[in-house]
Amino acid sequence: MRDNFTVTFWGVRGSRPVPGPDTVKYGGNTPCVQLQIGSRLLIFDAGTGICNLGQHL
């Protein structure tokens, strides 16, 4: 049997406020990539977007 997998991007163009002219329009979260394979959860590049993943979990 094959497990399905899902890729979720957290924090891309995030809305967590970070002061500065470069983040006024899109926010300042850095990416966090989640790969779900069956019941296994893998996290790649756990930037500040991991805050949103943590709230989800």
C-alpha cells in the first residue's frame, strides 16, 4: 500500500508583523515547509512560519 503525501507551506508571504520598509506590504515570516507522508510529519526549513505550524498542530 502506498502512503499519500501532502506538502504545506507555512509563513510564505506571512502576516506576522516585522517592522521595516521591506515587510510593510507582505509581512515578515520566513518559510516553513511541512511534508506529511501517511502519519509521518517532516519539517524543512523551519523559519518563523513554524509558529503557524505549531498553532495548527
